[in-house]
Amino acid sequence: MKVIVVVPTFNEAGNLAAMAEVLLALPIPGLSLLVVDDESPDGTGRLADELAAASAGRMAVLHRQGPRGLGLAYLDGFRLALESGADAVVQMDADFSHSPADVPRLVEKLAEYDVAVGSRYVSGGHIDDQWGLSRFALSRSANAYARTILSLKTRDATAGFKCWRRSALEAIGLGRIRSNGYIFMVEMAYVSEKLGLRVVEVPIYFADRRVGLSKMNLRVKLEAAVGVLGVWRRHHRLHPLG
């Protein structure tokens, strides 16, 4: 199985080398890394190129230009991963909030499921205590809002740590996904359920980032809350695949 891990970056020079080293050392035959950089002013893109050159072909870099954003970066990364022949695509953060050690657990689930979600909000899942009460409450409330409006079964609707079968991404049709930012996660979760894809949540420990500043704030969360209604309008008429 060819597994490509897609990691979007914006100012992650302090994390990228360590993340690449750990990912490429995972005991998964055929695993490679695709870094999708949004013109990071801190030199992340240049560092990614250096690491790729020394990776014996196991790491590639996509330098995005034009509109920035997490959703757009993932969509471009997914497309390139599929064009590169990926059988499975993992999406995850570059800052070690998502543990590379959990990647094999997610990949293994594709033997029975179409999508494996690294979930903070199922039994056994946990969030770093360093988050603080206000950040935790904001995350939980945004997640609960999205689940309620969209009637989602997935408990961690805003999860950004997932493993997709190639066939799942092809069934979703990346051209139908319009969200950018963190609402991208919700839109992908909603379309997956509306199409009847087999989704499983795998409990994870969500750590605070090791280096740098979080890009999540109240404005981002509010934008995501507003975007939920747009996700419903675009996709509520979808039916399970026949």
C-alpha cells in the first residue's frame, strides 16, 4: 500500500525537520511525505526542499501560490497525492499536536473502513491540559454546534487528523469542497457521512504544539461556525452512494 502523508505548513520551520524524521521512520512500507507550504515567510519552504533532497525520494514539496488557507492547501495536497498513486492519504498538522506514532493505527483501520478519524472526543481520546479551560470550551462548543446543525454522527467533527482510502477521496469529489480554514474539516466530515462512507473514530491524545504559535483563535472559530450553514446548504441533498 502506498501511503502519502500530507502536511500543510505555514511558518513551521521549527517543527518540520523533526516531524519529517519521525514520519519517515514509521514502520509503514511505502510511506512518503508531502509538505504543502503556503509561502511561509520563515523559510519553511526552503527547509522542506532541503529535507526532500536528502530523503531519497520519500519526501516531496508543493509550493502553493495565490490564496492561502488550510482547506485549499489540503485540497491541492490531496490532488497531488492521488496523482502520485496514493492508495491511502493521511492528513495531519506539522506541529506535533497530532502524534506521528498514531499514523499506523489510522492506516490499519482502512482494512475495514473508508475513513479513520483521529478523535479527541471519543472514549480514550484526550486533549493536552495546557490548552486551558477557555480554549477547551471553545473547541467543544464549536464541535457541538457543527454536529447539531449537520446531524453528524462523528463526534470529533473538526478533527484534522485523518486517514483516507483513495476511493473515499475519489467518491467525495474534491471539486465539490469549497471551504477554507478549519471549516474544511467539517465539510469533509459531512460529505463523507452523506455519501455513506464507512467512518471510524480512533481515540488520540491531542498535544499542545511544541514550537511556534497556534493559528486557532476566536475569529477563526466564529468564521467556522458561520460556515457550517453554508456546508449544509451545499450538501444536504446528497444521498449515499449506490
